[in-house]
Amino acid sequence: MSEWIRIRVKDFYKDAVGELEYTYVTREVYEALADTFRKEAHAQEMRDIRHTTKDGYTEGETEDLVELTGESVEDTVIRQMEIETLQKAMQSLTPVQRERLYFYFLRA
């Protein structure tokens, strides 16, 4: 006869209704549930690590950084449009012309 293990349903099924609902499962089912739970917990932990910064997020900090640049939104948009135009022009050049520009402006 296999051994039965008592588990709280809420621990393994997040959408379970009752806090104090328990059920009995076999050891094999328990191990499968625990393994799945560990994998999901690890995946969530990795998502959290990828989507947070080392120091966390401070409310209003990004707004302060925008003010420190001293550049208006219009200037930022214009600069971005100029960069896009320049990139398109650079892509239309031949490799030799691109190399010449690179050495003239960046290696001078």
C-alpha cells in the first residue's frame, strides 16, 4: 500500500478557494507537485531578477533624471529624428564610404 501525504490545496493551486482545504495524495503525486512547484518558483524568481534593478525602483526617480538633463522633450525628439536620418544615410553608403567616414570622424 502506498503512503498517503496530507497537503494544503492552496500551496499547490493558487486559484484554490479555501485556506484550510487539505487533501491526501500518494508520494508519487506529491513529488510531482513539489517538483512542478519548485520549477515554477524558480521561473518566477528568474523573471523577478530580470525585471528589477539592483537597487530597486524609487518612485519619482526617473522624473528627476529627466529634469537633470536640461533637454526638453521637443529637443529629444528632434535629436532622435536626426539620428535616424543619419543612420539611414549611413546605410545607403558603400562599405568603402562608410569606412572613410568612420576613420575621418571617429579616428581623427
